[in-house]
Amino acid sequence: MNTKVTLAGVELKNPVMTASGTFGSGAEYSEFYDLGVLGAVVTKGVASVPWPGNPTPRIAETKGGMLNAIGLQNPGIDVFIERDLPFLKKYDTNIIVNVCGKTVEDYCAVVERLSSEPVDLLEINVSCPNVKEGGIAFGQDPKALEAITREVKKYARQPIIMKLSPNVTDITEMARAAEAGGADVLSLINTITGMKIDIHRRTFAIANKTGGMSGPAIKPVAVRMVYQTAQVVKLPIIGMGGICSGEDAMEFILAGATAVSIGTANFADPYAAKKVAEGIEAYMRQYQVEDIQELVGAVR
Amino acid sequence: MKYKESATVVEQKEIASGIYSLWIQTEQIAKEAKPGQFLSLYSRDESRMLPRPISICEIDRESGKLRMVYRIAGKGTEEFSHLATGDRIEVLGPLGNGFPLDTGAKKAFLMGGGIGIPPMVQLAKELDMEVQVIAGYRDEQFLADELAANGSLYIATEDGSAGTKGNVMDSVREHALTADIIYACGPKPMLRAIKAYAEEQGIPCWISMEERMACGIGACLACVCQSKEVDGHTHVHNKRVCKDGPVFLSTEVEL
């Protein structure tokens, strides 16, 4: 049974990775299981300097999911390289660093700093709905997306994953723009912008008013977008959005994702990502699938 | 170590209106738990994904049992309130740092307000010094027997139905109490008043903070509080309530 998949020439032992922002840099979850069971760890977004993030409350539960507006709190690239990267290197897994910024120069600075570091892929976060500058500003305009992709590629030694926002009219237009700009891989979907009102306090449930919605409630939207994107680009896709089980992951793979990310489910169960990897294997045994790659995009 | 366990409910009862006492049997968690730490309790309903952080009220390390006393605050805690003897519940813990016990202090205030009172029970048991518990209730009392068993208990009620009419600070003033260390848990206005008092008196004050959490283990950065010093994680001024706390020195955090 072969669970290996390849993303832009990088081989992963299995298609399961963590969704950026839900797993830190892995340290907290390494207390529960060996991170080496995962295909890759995708870190929380890293900027050129430390970011303090948004005021609290930063999250709220919603039915079948949650809203978050953490605001990309992160220690910046220096601390990341000094502390988090050496930690992750200890594990037999691939390392994908999520990169965030306020300007094109910010992104390029982080990408350049990582060029000589032991990082396998870079994921460019142009789709965070919770920061005022940067983030989604690049992810909702195809011209801006293509331009930043092209710019980042100039500085990148590692293959580039462009993480797409679902908060657009046509995801395929954005996917094509990223492909035109030279992206190596696409990941989708980031969170869907949402809002929750606390009717008892008569205010917004989170301080930022709006937040990014995630969790199983958004899964059908994510599967649809992965499917649509897979029809129009040649790039491999990392699918995510509410995956909680091997069965959920198989939906994304069958829709066209080469790999999958586990996000909010990590909060409902710290072992979630490991269980998804086991669940995919169980599915493969159940249907006698020799190679997981046979099933990528098998539903058309 | 943190453990995710399927714990067995030993006993649950409502000890005041909407306030429940839940004893659970754990494999490892109780053995390693400390006063001031908390557990994440998971709902059985998959539409409620996030665990509920509940503070530890009592620890029976010998038998591996833990007591949590919580208020129904929404649908998740409402679900927990129906747990009966023999039922299973998924829990993760022990989480957070807990209260420091060996401080060299001799005389303590343990100040709890409302649903901030429960952690004071185990703390009162474990502190090796003179323990003065000051419990502030809106009206109905709970855990008073347990608190009185491990220290001198002073009560304040907002409606004046028992003890001092007012809050915990009113009780301290009425009885002219003194201490050389404070441990506190409760609503923010109460913590602010206690922090100001501690600074005035020049005594250390350990407060247990609350913030909405997602992961409960320090990864998601949802539950931060503003800290005076640069935090160890992000190197800004945001300490994680779930991991760096929930107990902080009052001078360390902005309230």
C-alpha cells in the first residue's frame, strides 16, 4: 500500500498535513504524538517581524465550526528560524512554512530568509481575512495575486504554495492567476468570512467583529472549490476545510486534492491529524487501493 | 504531561442554582493535577467542536478522582450537567500552570468570586500556611463547607443575605484582615480591585485569568492576555492564558 504523494517534487510519506494557524509550529502537539506520522507540518504564519495579533475575544464557536480572528500573532522570522525550525527538524516529516506579510516586500523578505533554511515548501498566505493590510488584499484580486506570486517566486528557493481564499466570486479565476504567476502548488480553502452576534451582551462575539469560519460546517464549500479548481489548473492541490476523519479527507482527494490539511479538528481532538492519516489507510485497505495517487481527482 | 482520557463520571449533583459538582475518575490526570490547573471537557455533540475549559476544584490523587464545579454558561455546559454516574466524558488535562504553593509566605487570602470560588478548595487544602478564604457570592452559597474545613472562611454576598454585604474587598475591610500573599480567581472587576489592593499593600498576588479558548494547549493563540513583560512565545506582550497561565502574578498582566 503506497500512501506517498508528491508536491512539486517534494515527496510526502502520506497526504496528511496540518492547516496553518491551528498547529503552531508543532511543539504543543508533539506532546501527544510523534509528528513523524504526518506527511508535513504546516506552521502558523510567519512574518518578517513579530505581530501581536488582534484584541480578544479572538474566537467563537459556531454550529459545526468556529470563527477566529487571531490576527496572525507570530514571533517573526528570526525567532522562528532560531527556535521553531530546529525543533521541527527533529521529526521525520516535511516542513512547510506559512508566510504572511503586509506588503509584497514583507513576503519576499521572509521567503528570502528561508531560502537557505531546511524548509521543504513555502505556503504564501494571501487569504487571511483577519488582518487589515496584506493578507486577503492580495487574494481577492487576480492581478494582485498573479503579481505577488511572480514576485515571491523570484526570491524562493523552495516550491511555492499559494493559499487561496474562498471569499471570492470565482475561485477558478484566482487559481488560474496563481498558476500564471508561477505557483507550484495551490492550497484551499482558507476560512470563510463570518460573523456571530452575542444576543445576550448585544455585541459581536469576537472583538474583530468578523472572523474566519472553519470546521465541518464549511466542508461542502471547500470540496466544491477543490473540485472546480482541479478542473482548471494542472497544479497539485492541498485541500482543506473541515476535515475531521479519513472519510472527510477522501472526499477532498477524490475531488482532486493531492494532499489534505487538518485544521479546526485539532482543537476538537489533539490526535485528529494522526487519526486522519490512519483513516486514509483504513479506507485504502477497505477498498484495496494500492496507491493513494490513483484516487486523486478520481471523481469527475 | 497532558493526557486525553475517557473519564468515568463518579457522581454529579447541582449544588446551587445552575452550578454543578462533577466528580470524575481518571487514569492519570488526577495523579498529576495541581490546584489552579484546569481540564478541557469535550462535548459529545460533534457540532460543538471546542472543548470547555473547567477549573479543578478538588483532587483525590490516591483514588485518581477529580472534582470540577462549573456553572451552566451555554449549551456545552448544559450538556455536561446531564452526565450521570457511570457515563463517560472525554477530557484533556491537567492544563495550565496552577497556583504556586511554596512561596515562603505565612498568611494568605484565597479570594474567589462566583464561579471563581471552586479552585480555592484544593488550594486551601494544599497551602502550608494560615489560610483565610474570602468567598464572594451574588446570593446563593456553595462549597462553603469545603472551604471552611481548610481555613477560616469569610463570606460576602452582593445582596447581603449572608456575611458582609458587598464584595470580597468589603469583607477584608470589615474584618480588618491582613495577609502577606493573595490568591484570587473571579470576575475581572473583582480581580482589578484585588490587584490594586495588593499593590497598595506591597504583597504578591496570584490571579487566575479567564479567556475564550480553542485548543487549550497553547497552539492557537486565541486566549491571550496582555502582559507587562515580553512573552516567551511570540515575543510581544501576549501571554497565553491556557499555557503560560491561567495563574499570573497580578503585576504581570493588564486587567
